[in-house]
Amino acid sequence: MSTLEIKDLFVSIDTEQGNKPILKGVSLTINTGETHAIMGPNGSGKSTLASTIAGHPRYTVDSGSITLDGEDVLAMSVDERARAGLFLAMQYPVEIPGVTMTNFLRTAKTAIDGEAPALRTWTKDVKAAMAQLRIEPEFAQRNVNEGFSGGEKKRHEILQLELFKPKFAVLDETDSGLDVDALKVVSEGVNRAAEESELGTLLITHYTRILRYIKPDFVHVFVDGRIAEEGGPELADRLEDEGYDRYLAADAAQA
Ligand SMILES: Nc1ncnc2c1ncn2[C@@H]1O[C@H](COP(=O)(O)OP(=O)(O)O)[C@@H](O)[C@H]1O
Ligand SMILES: [Mg+2]
């Protein structure tokens, strides 16, 4: 079993108006095999947490720690994080002109594993994973994310997740912009990855909709850069009924 531990994390960004604190003391422990949902209103810092785990240079860690089985993740470069077993699917995936999906997947897999995948099984694995995610074969020859629709980008992220077999995946708003059919296909992919490789998942979402297909073991509610409440799947059901108003009212009264 592996553990990703976030301890009392404070993160800020530099803006034109000066330094702006965003995360204000986040603590969270995820073990492999567990699914944690992070839910919360827009602007509460969910993507900032994902970007900080990913090592985005824009974000400054002022204090606190992120460790993977005791190893300091914050000291790792972005590719070291991937090799250590972290997978990050960002809310806005980047396009990579001039690099085909086929080349990208193989190069990334080789970099992550430290050796090239055996060609015959690899080609078969890629084809099978693409078929399960209903990705048309001709996508293999298209440039990464170039001209992909929102839903196509999300399905390609899950393709990477299934092929790279990380220990932990951070999925930031993987549900946004998906119609119900695509949402099901994507959710099935995440569930398969969880079953096949004991994946630990940090599922970041504003809406409860995806939680009908991916069952979280734990739910954390993010408000103003902190975890305001934690619970089991029943907390997601309550949020579906009540929304975030209760937290926002309490937050305003406190300020
Ligand atoms: N690059 C940035 N420049 C300026 N403000 C930012 C930047 N990234 C995040 N923020 C601010 O930080 C807060 C948290 O944003 P974010 O982490 O994207 O929240 P969420 O994903 O929960 O909607 C917001 O007030 C947002 O405007
Ligand atoms: Mg976000």
C-alpha cells in the first residue's frame, strides 16, 4: 500500500495586486485503493491543490508538506512526480502540436517506467484501452489534444490513466463538459483503473453528478482554501440536495 499525505498546506500566488494566499492549511491523506472526492464552490482552491500536487510553477508553497510514502513530493520535478506514481489530469489540458497521440503515449510510458514498453503488448493494450473508451482508432495519429472537443480531451486523459498505471490520480473536473454518455465512459475507465491497479484517486468536482458513477469512500468539502467538512458518500448526497450555500453563509459570517 502507498500513501499520499498532504499536511497543513499553505499555498499562494503572485498577482498584480501582490501575493494572494489561496490554500490556508489543507491536510489530507489518501491511501492506494481509496477514492476521495474534493467538492466545493468555484474559487475555493480545488484546482490550486491539483496544480500544487502537479508542481505547477505558478504556485508557491508557503508552508506544509506533500509526501508520497514519506518522500518529499514538493522537492521533485514534474517528471519525477510522474515517475514516483502521480498522475495529474488538469481542468484545462494542453495541446501539443506536432506530437501524435501514439508517440506521446509511448514516450510518456517509457519515461514513467524507465524502460520502453514491449512493442507487441503495448500496441495491443493501447488499442484495447482506446476501444473501451470509445476513442476512434484515427485519433492515434492526431496531435495531442489539438482540436479535440472537451469530451475527447477527457477521454484521452483517462486513456493515459489506464495505460500509465499510476499509484495516485488527481482528476480535476474530469466531469466538466461531458454529456451523460461520455460521463459514463470516463467513469467506467476510472473505475477500471481503480480495480485493476489499486489506484488512489483524488476526484475534484464542483457537481455531484459524477459521483453517481464513481463512488467516493471519503468526501471533503473545500471552502475558501480549507476543508470545511469531511464525511463519507452521504455527504455528497447532502450537497446534491443543499448545495454549498450553508458553507458560504458560515464563511461570510466568520469573515
Ligand atoms: N493563476 C491565477 N491568477 C490569479 N488568481 C488565481 C490564479 N489561480 C487561482 N487564482 C485564484 O485563486 C482562487 C482559487 O482558484 P481555483 O484553485 O481555481 O479554485 P477552484 O478550482 O475551486 O474553482 C480563486 O480566487 C482564483 O481566482
Ligand atoms: Mg477548478
